[in-house]
Amino acid sequence: MSKDIPIDLINLFESEDGLLFEPKHKTAKATKDDRLTESFNEIQDYVDKNDCLPSIDSEDISEAQLAHRLNSIKANKSKVDLLKSVDMLGLLDEPESPTSIEDLFEKDPFGLFSNEGSNVLNLSSALAINKKQQRPIIEQKAKRKRAADFENFRPLFAKEQQKLADGSLKLTYFTSVDQLKEGGFYVQDGMMLCLAEFGEKLKIYDHSQQRLRVIYENGVESNMFRRSLAQRLYEGGLVVVPKEYNGEVPINSDDKVIGYIYVLKSKSSDEKIQTIKNLYKIGFTTTPIEQRIKEAIKDPTYLMADVEIAASFVVTGDYNPQKIEHFLHRIFADAAIIMTIIDNEHKEYKPKEWYSVPLHVVEQAVGMLNSGEIVNYTYDVSSKSMRLVNK
């Protein structure tokens, strides 16, 4: 037997207040994948807001944590596959490197090498290393054989060491494969070596390789590839050069100078800025650098302080200077430093183009850009060196 429902109760159920009588739906518990997606979106929000990747060396703990998180995700293929559908900024994309220098010139996505025969970049200042800064001698671990004619090289090593001691020769960082010369002397992991001769050229997996005869001062020799020696010297290696050497490459009168790549060091007295190691501003200008920076102390771009020129490079040839600058910024993107500066009008400003990168590594990158090797390398923040990625 049923009983009629009072009209007042029916009206209550059908009103907005009637929602109070509906059972509450239980919220689904977030899954592991949901949490991963949420954490990745935090990284995307940061990049979208700041127009740069988070830096692992940042003094901002939250930024450094985001950088660590991104590196962890990129190192895990299953996480990358899961997040591909939500990666709106392409943070997980792996750029395809040209498989050869010929491929680089053919594709040339940045328009850098449209005139490959030109003198591209000329280093106008380089680091000279004091003899006391040499690393201690350690035995080489690579498999080598005893040099049968080492007695012919022994006096050559002694002569180079003597000239280094009396100052007629000096050491400077290895910055370009173009510095590999027959008869040249170098220092790798504290041990001097001589590039005795260039050997045969080989074609290996579409790569042009060349054997070298390298003699070490401990009496052994190696027939390593030219590229292998360059890679080892990029990791803190040194070159023996005349004392007058400053890295400059002569510019011909008919060379077309289109601008200058500059590397600037801040003279700011701000303790927070002073504590950032290897802090440099890397950029490009079509005007003389000295003219560009003369009002630096009034410009938040230069941290409201004077700057000094740590290194500079003359760019010649038919190249797009903005793309050259963009290419360098892309290489060092993971080392970008985000700061907030207050200008003379008490406005906040976030200066760009400041990076925490050792100076000799910047010089290496420019040298690689000039030779075309840059397509095989990337900057590794953890080791603070250029890392080979296309073997």
C-alpha cells in the first residue's frame, strides 16, 4: 500500500536545495600516471612563464628541483612515452642531428653555413693558462704501444718543456679541432703529447675519420682518430702556443664583418651575483662591443653594473647573425640563470642571456660552430663540458 508524497516535499526535491539530498560522489584517487602528468605540467608552466628551461644550478631551490625532475623524466623512456601526448612545448623532443658535415650544410636549419667557404668566426681573445694551473701527471688508461722511435721525440718534449718554463711558450685551452696541427704539442690530463703525423682518411658509417700518430711523453704512442683526440682535449685539454698568441685570426681587408659575439663578466658588487660561478652574458652585437656596454651601469640588461669583456669573436661572411646568437643560446639553454633586477625607476626586470658556463667552454662552442662540429655536441650541465652525442 503506497502513500502519497506531500507536494511540499516534491517541490523541495526539485528546487536547487534538492541537490543536498543527492549522494556525494567519491573522488577517484589519483594514479601514479596522474601524479607524473601533474608534476610535468608544473615544469611546462615554468617554461611558459619564464621563456626558458629551469636551471639545475639555480639558487632558487624550487627551480633546481624542476630541472632535476625534467632530467629524470627525459632519462626514463617509459615516462617520456607516457607524457608525449601532454608535452605542448616539445620539452621531451630529441632534435635529430645531421649525420655528417655534408648533411649539416645541406639542411642547415639555422642558416649558419650558407657560405661555408668563408672565414666564419675569429677569436679575438683567449685564455692563457699559468703553468702552475696544470693538472698533475697521471698515467693514460687507453691501450697503447711503446713508440719504437721515441728517442727521436724525447729531445722535442724536453725543448717544449724548457720553453714553457722560460716563458717563450705558454698553454691555452683547446677550443677547436682546427688547432690540431701536425707537429703540434698538447696536454691531456696533465701529460704532454705530440701530434706526430696525420694518417689515412677512412669512411666509417658515413663519417669521415682520420687516423693520427700521437706520441706521449711517457714513451707510448696511439693511432687514435682525429675526432677522438679532439674530444679528449675538449675536456680540459691544453695547447702549447707562442707567448704572443692571443687567439686572433687575421681578418682580410675584403672580409665582410657582420658583427661580434661577446662574452661579458659582471662587475656587480651584489653578493648574490658574485656567488654565481662562471656567470657570463653571451650575445651578439652589430656595433663595437665597447660602444654597446658603455652605459651598462644604467641598464638592467647588464645587471645595473659595469661589465668587462671576457672574450669576443668577430663574425665574417654571409651569415644570419641573429641565428648564430640563437644557436649559442640554445646550446647553453640548460645553464641559463634567471634573475630579477630592480632598475633606477624601481621596476623589476628579468635580464636574459646570462649563463653559468666556464669561459673556455664558450670558446669551444664558438670554435665548434666555426668548424661545423657543433652538430655532434651538446652542453652537459653536470660535467660543465661539451658532450659528444653523435658518435
